Amino acid sequence: QSSVTLFGVLDADLKYVKTGDLTMKKLDSGGLNTSRLGVRGTEDLGGGLKAGFWLETQVDTDTGTTGTGAFWGRRATVSLSGDFGEVRLGRNKTVSRLHLEDFDPTSFTGLGSVSVLYSNLGSGNSTSYGRADNLASYSLPTNLGGFYGGVDVSAGEGTGTNKGQSVRLGYKQGPLHVSGAYASTSNAADSSKFKLASLGGAYDFGVVRPSLSYTQTKYLSREQKIWTAAVTVPLGQQGQLWGSFTDAKANGVAETAAAGYTPIGDAKLYAVGYIHSVSKRTALYTTFSQLKNDGAARFIIGGAPAATANGQKSSGFDVGIRHSF
Amino acid sequence: QSSVTLFGVLDADLKYVKTGDLTMKKLDSGGLNTSRLGVRGTEDLGGGLKAGFWLETQVDTDTGTTGTGAFWGRRATVSLSGDFGEVRLGRNKTVSRLHLEDFDPTSFTGLGSVSVLYSNLGSGNSTSYGRADNLASYSLPTNLGGFYGGVDVSAGEGTGTNKGQSVRLGYKQGPLHVSGAYASTSNAADSSKFKLASLGGAYDFGVVRPSLSYTQTKYLSREQKIWTAAVTVPLGQQGQLWGSFTDAKANGVAETAAAGYTPIGDAKLYAVGYIHSVSKRTALYTTFSQLKNDGAARFIIGGAPAATANGQKSSGFDVGIRHSF
Amino acid sequence: QSSVTLFGVLDADLKYVKTGDLTMKKLDSGGLNTSRLGVRGTEDLGGGLKAGFWLETQVDTDTGTTGTGAFWGRRATVSLSGDFGEVRLGRNKTVSRLHLEDFDPTSFTGLGSVSVLYSNLGSGNSTSYGRADNLASYSLPTNLGGFYGGVDVSAGEGTGTNKGQSVRLGYKQGPLHVSGAYASTSNAADSSKFKLASLGGAYDFGVVRPSLSYTQTKYLSREQKIWTAAVTVPLGQQGQLWGSFTDAKANGVAETAAAGYTPIGDAKLYAVGYIHSVSKRTALYTTFSQLKNDGAARFIIGGAPAATANGQKSSGFDVGIRHSF
């Protein structure tokens, strides 16, 4: 009677990270994919209609903790799908975040994650490139000849930073993939909006799959522009080499301190990695990344020591294992 | 070798709530049934004897959190059952709470829940109409020709508000259901007792099932009396209409402020709802409820904004989906 | 596709504990085995190689909470095993803890647990007789003719008390079991080390299995020496009687107060218990234990009230049920 799937990923890596002169060796969790445990299921309601649910919690393999947010902070949704598409209710990634992930070879995870360069520009709201509470989302049906898309709205419930909406449209057919997203989220007072617009494209030549994306964000008159060029190269049946280069630029206002705002700056992120699939579920991997800050920038590689001065370099290297179930 | 069932409910609703002039639109969790995830199982020990366990955690689909209390705060029990009945040890609903639920069409959940009118009258102990830690309970066997019953005791362990006992006796056969419960719980200093006595009855005429219940509580010389009249009406194979009216009256002492006590007052709760079962496991539903406060009363509908003045009206409307697995 | 096992133990006991004149009756969790819920699985990678994972959370059946530490604080590991042995990464018991458990009939659990006598001697680090974060461990293969062993290292990650290593070697063949362990862990400042050395042996005569172990710990010039003599006696097909006597002695420096150090003293622990297996998965049990403190010692039985003076006696009695799945 019960049709439940218990699934997850456990990922652990040995990591060496450095920011300026500070270094650290650590056993960490989620170098390739964030470690997680989930429960999900669907029920066929007849007539093409399906009900579904999805619960997913973060797992930190190094310490046994469950991340810093809500227990089911990765996802807690109930959904109805059919010929009309899918409606999902609950906490989840926004569709603009899903767009951004698709053009980062790391999917916003680990030492090479492009996500560390994204700033909310002082708006206090990061849901457009993250996850949102109280989210109602709609996805187009999957039979539109390669076209796909979705839109979501998160209810503010009296808190501005809970409020937002995003939309995404894409085309993925054969070797070609292009996608665009737009999101707008509110600040705490619900007085001004943070806006994100992004375009991405990739073409799979078989021996190599290059991709390019451009994202622009704005809050008040602060702006950030992020270019990512990436490439993935299959090596035999089991191997995959990938690399990415990201250039993030802040405009002058974004580089200027203001009440309640810590200025950002320009930065460049270089990342390369290799993934060796031992089986369908288990992979060994290694990653190297380096982040160069300019001016007031204090961005750091995920998991690296906090920067102690402007313009420091942050870098990391890891080897790890990812087991999914 | 392992005989474990993973089960749960994910329920999300779009809700509009109002108290006085304050209104809120929200995506909420548990409009029909509280969202939850559980693990349970039984083992046949031979000779009619069975061992069993039950773990159940609340899930908030809107934010991914797990409620405000203990992780397995809904239930964490191990039990032995046989011809003699069942003994359960652990955190669980008290038998008096189980009695009260049976005569509220919402089972104490969602916008129409009668539970919002229950006060502990300043005793600090709500376990008689809720759940209790350290609970040892005994249930009569299920083959007594319609008669059933249970008794439980919760150990104080040095904290008065952990201490209580409750008893319940009922008869459910054919269309008739009657039940009575009595509970007594301690205040923090273990110096005085909060007492609850309740009677309920229902008769299923097939086309309509009316029910009536009366509950009286007392702490020091404060008293509350709660009448609930309810009706459920099946509509076709898949539909169910329900309605309830509750009248809660406090005596003069309960309406008088005292050190450490916020006075309550009289209130009336009207609730109607409709549940459409799409399948055995999935239902769509809608609820409307209105709560009218008298005098010093500041009761609110579950999930509504807090009252800012005495005697305000609180109301709510939702549409939602409940998926169980 | 998914090969996951959901497993656990739910254990509840009715307990009477006493320290000095303070007594308490309680419903408690984990009198025989700590209540827990876990998810584990393995994947065959071919060529004798296996990947595996293990997540395990504590459950408190009395209150529904999950213990005081991390949610998956009992274990969160991913591993690779093969002809070479096994490598595990994540939070887990240290191999020195596994050694110590093997020579306590209670495996460090419940009223008779020897663990309450272990002191970190002011070092602030208890991982050598407990669990450690950031642990990388290696175990010898299991086909060495009875010899077994393991070694582990936990990365400090900038916190001295996260840093340690331990090693264990043993021989278990037929009726004989001998094992030795050595561990060294750092204090917070990573300036001095807490050291633990232990030896244990047991011989199964069939009608009775006596065991003996000796553990010595040192930090600065503080020392503790712990002797445990234990015996287990099978009674019929379903019963097991066990008893243990432990003598813990502190040297003069360990008995002397110092800045940030609460002195310990000498103590003796007597414990007896009986376990009746109703089935493979379910057991009823009873335990009695008494702990006698000397001098400045304020050790208490697990779950007993805190000592209010030096040299008090602490004792406990319980009856309970343990159900595993």
C-alpha cells in the first residue's frame, strides 16, 4: 500500500583549503554532491494525473549534523502533475536557481561552485539563487518538443525576504541547450527589489560540451555581472573532466560601503575537476579551484578560511568519494 | 529480517486568515492532516503476543522545519500487545486527547480545530488535551463487543508539568459511538491539579452523522465548559461535507487576571469544510471557520495573526491538498 | 535500484535511581541498548570491492528527542571495503572505544555502564572512549585467522579537541578473545595530549564467559586506572545473566583541584543484569547497579540525580523492553 523510496547521497572528501596565509586540512562533506537523505513517492490518480511528495534533508558526513537551516531545508513539497504540467507546493529551489545550476559544472556544489560569487547586494534575500520557503511553483509539461519552463511565487507572510517570484524558459533538444531566467525578490522591509536576469547555453559535441552563461543582478543601484565559461569532457566510459572560469564584476556603488552593507568587489574563479565513476552509484573525484579577489572583494572558496583582508587569494584541493542510494 | 513501514502525510494549503483587521495570505502545512513522517513496525512473538514500535515526526511543508517540539514529538513508543490488551511506553497522545479528537470533525487539526479553545487555565500543563512525555499507557483488548478503553500515567521526573494520568472508556458498535474521558495533570510545583472531564456521542444515520460532546476543565477555582455539536455528511463516493459549532464558556474566576495568569473568556467557533478524495491516499479540501470572542477572550483560529485586543473576531479560509503514503 | 535498509532499536525502561538521598522514578530510554534509527546500505562494485554508507540517529523514547549532539551523532559514514580491508570516512566511534565496549557486558549502555567512570582528566577530549567527528579509519580485512585491528585519525580542523588518533589490535577465535588499544587526543589548545592504553581478554567456557580488562589514562600528570572484571552466563535458550565489577583509581594529582579542573576520585561500580530474549528482536531485561565513591569522587550511575556532595553512593534499578528492527 505504501510506495515510498528512501534515497540519498553520502559524500566525503579530504580537503586542503587556503585563504591568504591561512590553511586548513579537513575531512569534509559534499565535495561532489551535497550529502543528503530523502523520502519521495508518487501515486497514480488515473487519467494521467499523479500526486507526489518529496522530503530531503542535508547530511554532514564529517560531523553528523544536518546543515544550518531547517531539517527538510533541501526540499519539502507535495505536488500534482498531469497533462497540464506540474504544480508543487512547499520549500524548494526556485526555478531561477535551477537555471543557474545548469550552467555550472559543479551544480553549485563543492570547491568549484560558482555560487560563492553571488551576492544579494545587501537586499538580505538570496532565494533567487537558492531555495525559498512557502513556494508555489508551476512547470510546463515535458512534451513540448524540447521547450520547458516554470514559474514560482513565494508568499511573504509578513516577512519581505520570504517574498519573491521567478520564471524560467528553456530549450533542450539533441546537443543544444539554452535557457533564460528572471527573478525578483524583496528586501526585509518589502520596499525594494533584488532582480536577477540570466542567460545560458551549451552545446554537446560529444567529445566536449562547452557552455556559457551570463547573469546580471541589481539591488538599488548596486549591480553585479557574472560570466561563466565551462567545459566538460568525457574520458572513456567512466571518466569526466571538467573546468570552469568565472568572472564576477561589481559596479562602483556595489563596491562602496553603506549602512548595513559590506561592499563586494571583482573576482575570478578557476576550477577544474575529474570524476571517475566506479559504478552507477559510486564515484571518486578530485577538484582544484582558485579564486582571485580584486579591490574590496573578500570572496572565498566554499569551506575555506574566512578572508582577513581585501583582495586575498582563496584556493582549494580535494579528493573524495560520492556514494548515492 | 527487517519489517519496517515508512509512512507519512504531506499536506499543503493556500490559506487566508484574519484576526481583527490583520490579514495574512500564506502557504501553510497541514490544513486537513498535520504533515508527518513516520516509521513503524510490529513483530509477532507467538501466542498472540506482538511487539511494536512507532516513531513519528512533524513536517512543515511550507518551510521544511519539524515543528516546535522534539523531533519525534508526535510519537515515540515501544509496545507489547496480546490477549490482555496493549502496553505502550514513550511519548504519545494521552487517552483523554484521543477521546476529544474523536468528537471534532477535524481531529484537532487545521482552521476548524476545536483545540484552539482549550485553555490550561494557568496550570501550565496541556497534556490532557495533547501529548505527554514519559507516558506508560494500557489499552483494553479490541474484542470486548464494542467496548474499548485505556488508561495512562506520565512520570513527573521532578517536573510537575510532566505529571498526569488519564482514563477513557467507550463503546463503538454499528452506528453508535459513545465515549467518556477523565484526566488530571499537575502544575509546575506539583501543588495543584488541572482536571478535565469529557463525554461524547455520535450516531451514524448513513446520510448524516451528528455528534455532540461536552468537556469541563478546572484548575484552582477557574473553570471552562466546552460544547461541540458537529455533523458529517457523505456526498457521493468521494466527497464529505462537515460542519461544527463549539461554544466555550469560562467562569468568572477564569475571566479574572491573576499573577502569572492571562484571563480567558467566552468564545464561539463555527467551522465548515469539504473534503474530496481523489484517491485513497490523496484528497483536495477546503475549510472556512470563524471564531467570535466575548469579553476578555483572545482566542484565534489556528495560524491566524495574534489578537491585538479583547473580543476580536478571527476567521480563516483555505484550499489544500493532502497526500498520504 | 535503491538498496537501503532502515533499522533501529526502541528501548524503554521503568527506572528507579538514587544518589545520596535524592531518588527519582522515571520512564527512560535505552536501558539495554540505546534507542536509535538508522539507514544503511552497501553496493557491490565488482572485484570484491564494496561501497557502503551508514547513518544512525539517537532516539529518546521517553521524550521523542534525538539526544544532545548532532542528529546523526551516532554515526554518519561512507566507506570502501575490499580485500585490503575497509576505509571509512565520517563521524563514528573510535576504534579505542570499540575495544573498551567489548569488555563491558553492557557495551557502555544503561545503569551498569562502565563509561560513567571514565574521566577526560580535564583535557576536554572524550573521543578516545566515545565518538569523533572528521574521522578517517582503516580496518584490517576479516580473513586473518582471528586477528583483527583498526586505526583511525580525526582531523582537528583548528579545534584541538577534534584531534586524535587511536589504534586497536585483537585476536578472536573459538572461545578466546584478547584485544588491546591505544589512543591519544589533544586538548583545546592542542598543547598537551590525553593518552589511553587498554588491554582486555575473555574466554568463553560455554557455561560461563569471564572477562577482564585494564585501562590506564593520563593527561598532564593526572592518571586514572580502571579495572573491570565481568562475567556472562547463558541461562537456557533465551536467558542471559551478567555481572561486572569495576574499580577506578585516580592518582593524587587527579584528585587535586586546579584551574578549570574538577578533581575526580576513586570509585567502585557493581552491576548485575538479566536479559530474557522473547524473540530474536525483542528482549525483556532488568538491571541493578551500585556505585561507591571515595574521597572527592562524585561519579553517578547513568541517569541518576547529580551528586550533591563528595563520596556519595549512587544506585539504580530498572525493568525494560528492547525491540530492534
